[in-house]
Amino acid sequence: MAKTDGAGDAAMEKWNRRRKTNENYTQWVDQRGGYTEVNPQHQLANATADWGFYGQTWGLRNLIWGYLKNAAGEIVEITLEYEFWCPDGVFPMGNDMRWKAGDECRKKLLTNSRSKALSTMGFNSDVYEGEFDESDSPKKKAKPSGSGNLAQDFDRGMAERRGAGAGSATGDAPPTPTPKKPRKAIDPAEDQRHREEITQMLAEMYGDNADEIAAHIERACGFQGDRGWVSKSRVEDLKGAWLAKTRNKVREDYEKRG
């Protein structure tokens, strides 16, 4: 490998410091073959620790929004061209996602675009390199090193960047990691009752209109991930957190209509 100059060494030092992801702020998305998603707020905190507040010393600017239409003239995609700027550089980028009216697409696309730009600067690179997606990855087997508290981990990161060691911003010892609560055991019978409840409410709202029912399920359970919009459209595919979130949202919408 060719020897890098001083600037290259400094750049790689920053990259390697930013690339490691706290596993407490990731989640597995079981879609399109499965992938790991990073909490965007955690990403924002890490960038703030490096550069300062978003919008003051770094961010997205010169935003150009666009819409793509199908042959019938219907909007099917929303696009965004923008310039990312920070103390380490300035560069143009572009992004897009599927359009859904009333689904906060602009906000979701903006958040996803920021994450993509930060990954270009090395933030959470281990996730984007696929290390978390491998079943035998040591990062999947290792115990998470973070506390699970975003504010505490942010303070610790700031202290490390100031050369204060691994303690908090005040120099105290690292907080004791907060143990994760055990997941509630899945009750197949209860899940089935919840699916039937969702099906009944949607049937009363939309009758036998399968397209409207599928769209409502997607809106209720979906979210904007690092690699685009993630959702499910069939009641029978819902389980765990997907099922709970969808049931709560459908019930809320059902009660509003009633």
C-alpha cells in the first residue's frame, strides 16, 4: 500500500475515529434481505461533537427539490439535490425516495440525505461497510460498549476529543452501562388477536379496497431508513414492534374517523 502524506494520515485518523458505531443505537431491519440502520439522532450527536451545532458550522445548503411523475402525471418520487458543507470540506450530493402524499416525505428525505452525507465523511462507516450485517461479525457478538444513554455517550465522546480520556465531559468515571430490558416473549395467540383487530378496523374504514388497506398499513408502520423507506403492507406480515406500532396507529386513525 502506498504511504500516505501527513494530510492523508490526519484524514484517516478522523475517519477511523468516526467509523465505529455504538451498537446500542442500531436496529436490524428485516427488509430487502435485511440490513442494519443507524439512529439518525445519534449520528447528529456525533457530528455535533466533531464540528459544533448543525446549521451553524456544518449542514446542508442550496437545496433543490424535485418531483418525478409517471405517464399518468402522478407524482411517484421526490428528489433532492444539495450541497453538504462542514469544516472538513464541501461537496454536492443527490437523493430520492418514493412519494406518498401526507407522509412527511420531505422531512424523511432530508434526514436520510444528512445521514448519507455524514457517512461520506466516515460517520458510522462500519455499518455502511456491512460489518453489522454479517451473522458472524464480531461486532454482533460483542457486548455493546455504550451506556445506552445518548447524552452520556455524547459527553464521553466530547471528553475523548478534548483528550480527557474515556470519562464524561467533567472528567468523571464512565457511567455504569444501563442493562437492556429483556424483550417481552411473543404470544402467538395475542398477536393473532391484534392482527384480527387491525383487519376489522381497516375493513370498516375501507371496505374491501385492498389498495387503500395496504397503503394505510404502510403509513402506520413505515419509517425512513438509511437505505430508503421501510414498511410492510400486509397484516399477516406484522409481528413484534411492527405489529404494536401498526395497531396503535390504526386504532388512532379509526377513532378519529368514528
